[in-house]
Amino acid sequence: MRIGLFTSGGDAPGMNACVRAVVRTAGAYNCEVVGICRGYRGLLEENFFTDLDRREIMSLRSVSGITKLGGTMLHTSRCPEMHTEEGLRKAAAILEKHGIDCLIPIGGDGTFRGAEELCDHWGGKVVGCPGTIDNDLIGTDFTIGFKTAVETAVSAVDKIRDTAESHERMFLIEVMGRHSGYIGLFTAIAAGAEIVAIPETLEGIDEIVAQLHEIKDRGKKSVMMVVSEGDDLGDAHKIDEALKKAGNPFPTRVVKLGHLQRGGSPTADDRILGSYLGHAAVLGLLEGRTQVMAGRVDGRLVYTPFTETYDRHKPVPREMIDLLKHLAR
């Protein structure tokens, strides 16, 4: 079996651990792994990883020491051409040309959509691994990179709180999460934030301002509010302006963490999850599975069809929202 391996879409800490696990597990079963650099764009450009002997094979030594590294050694990109019939046919022809009969894509919903469409033009098997900091895929409790992103965001909020208390201000800290509030909610709880605005909550500006007045009446001098970039009220700047107009009693500042959340050495949890799922993806291919994502739910390995991983919104746990409300007093 000859496996094509690539990372696609946004990078996530722990992707390298997943890459290493795929290569090492495949080697244990005498399978070859062809590293495809820069995701689908690299596939269309026939941009393959080569070892020291210039072979298009990832050896066991080629992945030594990468588990601790952030980012992805195979690099990643976006590829609009894969949204076209011409691009899909070209990708299928290149896979056949290089004798690749299986694929393991590491990425999010866009990566899996592309893999599904590719299978309409190519007869190989595909098992994906969920690599995205957003934790927005159904079929796994956590995605590779999520816990590291939260850890990074919490560290940033802790530092910002120091200056918020010193100047007696409110800070609105925007985190990633265009369609999902997982990073925002978990960051808010771990960092002890008083307020969170995520796509899954329904509080309006007036309700938030009323809460801020209650906080001020209790004698608090500073406030931390975590905002998911995809909140229905808008981004952190828009929410800040709306709060001011509605009578926010605190002076404010806005901080956008942005791509800071993608980088850094992965936590132990993400290294273990990436290793576990990379191993599981190879085993899935050996069992004949295809067009599925390897995930971990309640400590168990599960394989979920690609379409089911993204066809509906993955809700944040209601009890975690209630927890924040009780703690933020």
C-alpha cells in the first residue's frame, strides 16, 4: 500500500505528531508513505517531500524529533483550484501517476469536503485525521490542536488581566472561532473571564451591559470578556462600540489574539491525540475503510463518514455555558 499524506487548511499544533505516527505505523506494516507538501495545492503542483537520497518516500528517520514542533513539517495552504472539476481530475491523474492508492489528509471540514469530491474522480481510499484548532468537527471529542490553542489563549488572557487590573479597565479579547465557540468558552472558563460572547449564546448588548453594571456594583474594578470572532453580535471591535453606546460602565480596550493561537509547541494532550489518530488512520486504511475520519469519542476510537463530521453544527456543552455563568460573579 502506498499512502499519500498531507496537511491542509489552517495549521494546528499536533499535526507533526500525527504525521510522525502515520509514517511510523505505515512502516510497521510495510507500507510506503509519500509526503505531499502544501496540501492540495502541492498535490496539483506535484510538490512531494523527498528524503536525503531524493526519494519520494518518508522514511522513519525523516520524522524524528518533530512531535514537539508546532506548525506542520509538510506545510499547508488553501487551494481554490480543488473546487473545480478540472482541478479534481488533475489531482486524480497525479495520484494515479505516482502510484498512490490511499490518502490520509490532516485538516478540517474544507479538507474533508475536498477529499470526498476527489473520490468521485479517483478510486483510492481516504481516511482523514481532524487537525483544526476550532474543535468544530463531529465524530471526535477534541480535534488536534484545540487544547494547545486554548492553552495559548489562556496564557495571553492571564497576562492581559495584569494590565486590566492595573488600569481598572475592561478588555475584550477576541479568539478564533468563526462558526464555533469552543475556544472562546474554554478559554473564558480557564482564565476566569467574567463574560463570553460566542456564536452559541443569545445574550444581546443590553443584557451584557446590565451584567457589567452588576459586576461594577459588586466592587469589581476590571473585567475580562472573551469574544469568538464569529459571534452574532460582530467582532470584538463592533461589540466594544455597541457596549459603549449602550452605557458600558467600564473603560475598554480590545485585543485580537489572531494567529498567535495557531503556533507554539503542542501540549502533551495534542501530541498524544495526534499520535493516536495518525496510527488509527493507517489501521483504518488497512481494514479497507474509506471516506471516513478517525476520531476519539469517550476514550474510544471511532470512524465517522466525512459528511457527518461537518453537516451540522457541533454544539458547545450547555453545562459549560452554565458553569461560566455561575463562576463569573
